Amino acid sequence: MHKTIWAALTVSLGLAGAACAQPAPAGPQPKNDYKQDASWLCRPGRADACAQDQTATIVAADGATKVEPFKVEPKAPIDCFYVYPTVSTDPGGNSDMTIDPAETIVAEQQFARFGQACRTFAPMYRQVTLAALRQVMQGKASPGDENLAYGDVLDAWKDYLARDNGGRGVVLIGHSQGSRVLLRLLAEEIDGKPVQKQLVSALILGMNTPIDPATDAYGSIKMCRQPGQTGCIVSYVSFRASSPPAEPAFFGKATPDGKRAACVNPAALAGGEAPLHGYFSDRTIAGAPRKTPWVKGKDVTTTFVSTPGLVSAKCETSGPYDYLAIKVHGDPTDPRVDDIPGDLMVLGSPLKAWGLHLVDVNLAMGDLVALVEAQAKGWK
């Protein structure tokens, strides 16, 4: 990806002062033992990153508020397997296996809410770090080892299948680097293999899923285009409708071999524009605080906020780009906030090439959870 984009990302997340990345370790690295509880960010029944409170405040356009409680479904009929995005603040090219606030916060933001629909599994993995991206920004080769990151997730997946799955349906969920890892897992370990029958769906968010326009599929795996469909993929990258992607944007771009980046609107699988059921937060997926005045004259005390009717989305095409176009329907005459957080801000201005990458998941969280709940009922 373009160097200036990575530079801006590390600066915007407050990581410019982190320790310099070290060279990638030489030779093969020891495998993680995923039979050990400490190798998992989330597992069912634990007081871990996925046990964090998801209670939200619903803010209506007229300023009325109500608290929406959250409860995990202890008898969830299916599982969810999550691979988190690039958040590690570790100094090396690849992260260690210690659970830091960065991993805990992103699971709270992107995955814990799925606990009302599925059992939650999320492995720790030695992901390529933000420090490695800064090295790229400096014109150096990345010290990060993508194969090490993928190998960890593959080992965790195999351990999950052997110890925990027991023939249950499973939803794969990823964002950004996590989605890239899952795309490889789908291609190499699931598509065309016996385990494919257990795939309820794959939510490949904030990353380009290359599909053949003639088949609307990634390999043999179709995109989810109708309610009740299972064994399919939901994938999108999000940009404001008023600021569509253009060069040098990476997200949403078609590939040289004629493939297009998939766009599936989780609020309208068959296409068209629809309101999004989002859950926004008082901090970014990397934990940086942000203060949003959700409604005039009232303090919102919950971590999460939902704003019915404020945001809608539609899949759009612009030249080589396919993306989820986000419209914000703010009304300056009502007391509710008129815009949403999520732009990657650099020196006070949004970095347009990144779109709304930081809130790809938050934007449609309610729709994604509802989709998984519906798919759980339809999967056999």
C-alpha cells in the first residue's frame, strides 16, 4: 500500500513514538500451543475480551434515549471464529502472544457483540504489527512475516476443529489483516474440502475479496445475496458516499486479472440502499479515545451508542472501485448528532484514501449480528 497512507495510519493511532521495528526473526519459529488457554483472546465461558459489556444507548432523532441491555446467548447453536485486524503495538515485525489492551479493545469493538448469536472463539496470533508498517513508510522492507501470522491462525483453526467444533456450523469473521488471513484460509483449507459444509458464512470486512463478476464467487464460495442463504461470504469496504475511493486508495480496487472487489450490503443483501444498524463507540478500534456529542443536553455513559435512521448504505461502483457508500442523514434542527466518527484524521483532515476503514464493522454491527442469527436458524 502507498507509503504515505501507512505513515498517516501510524501517526493517527498515536504510534509514531513507538520503538523501532526489529528485523524479522531468522529461521522457523516455534509453533504456538492452542491447547493452552493463554493462546486464545476469546473462548466460550471465560471472563475475557469477549465478556466485556456491550450495553448501548439508543439515541433517537428527537433526542430521546434509552439503554439497550446486552446478554450473551449461552445456548448459541453455532460458533464464530474471529481474526482481528492490525492493532498490535508490539515493537517487532510480528507481535508476541501476550494479550495487550490493543487486542482486548478491538475484540470488544468488533466481536464481543456476536456472543448473542454464537459461541466466540478468537485466537491470539503473531500478526504483522503497526511498527512493521512504519518501516514500510520509511522505504524499508517490512520486517513482518505474513506466513508466520497465517500459520498461527491455521494452527488455531485446526485446534478449534479438533477440540471444539464437534460438527457445529461456524462463521468466520475478520477485519483488515484478519480478513486477509481468512481469505487465504478459505482458499487453502475450506473451499472444496469436507469442512466447507460447516461454513455458515464468512464476514470478510475491510478487505478486498476478489471475485469473478461472472460467478459472483470467491473460488466456489458465493456471495450472500438473499436472506437465509448460508455457506456464503459478506464482504465490503466502506467510504462516505460524498468521498468515493480514487487513487491511491487500495481498498475496493479491482485486480489486474479482471476480478472485482466484492461488495455485499449486510442491510440489503439483494442490493439497494438501506438503513444501517450501527454501534459506535467512544474510542477507536485501536483504543484511542474520541469524544462524540451524541445528543444535546445529555451525557451518554455507555461505551456503545446506536443512532437509528442516521446512516444508510448502498453498494456502488466507481471506475475500478467497488465499495459500500455510506450516507449520513444528519438534521441540524434536531438535537441528535449530525455526523459519525470513523474518518482517519491526519493534521485535522480526513485521509480520504482510507475511507471509513476504522469503523467498517461498527457501521453495520447490528445488521451483521442479525444476519448471523438468521443464518444460524437456516444452517443445517
